[in-house]
Amino acid sequence: MFAKFSIRAKIIAAVAFLLVALTGMGLLAVWNMRAINSSTVDITTNWLPSVRVLGELRAGVITYRNVIREHMLSETLEEKLAAEKTLASVVEMNTK
């Protein structure tokens, strides 16, 4: 089939085919990168702030539980009052 073409024509055809294939692969890569970028933008604008807030809430709840435990295990009135003062600041921090 290709026997009637010269070597020069065969090489030009092969190089042209490779250039077209590489161009197609490049366009496909750009198209896929746009899809990845849109997913990344969605995650950074919608999901990450929520995850950050949940992390802060979790930390606040853990701190609250520790202060309550400290209050319950306190033996003196001064320790209980100090724990209540700390508890008030923790509650204020968590309600923001």
C-alpha cells in the first residue's frame, strides 16, 4: 500500500501524523486540566471553609469538655471558680 510512495513522503506523513496526535493529546490535556481546575475551585470555595469551621467547632467542644471535667474534679472552691471563669471564656469563644 505504501510501496508506491517515496521514503521522503512516508517520513513526512509519519511526522505529520505524530504532530496531529500530539496536538490532539495536548488539547485533551488542556480540557481535562480545566475540569480539574473547576473541581479545585469548587472545593476551595465551598468545602474548605466548612471543614475549617467544623475543625474549630470540634476543638471548641473538646476544650469545653476538658473544662467541665476539670470543674467536676476540682476539690476546692477556688479551683471550681477558676474553672467556671475559664468555662465562660470558652463558651464565649464557641458562640462566635
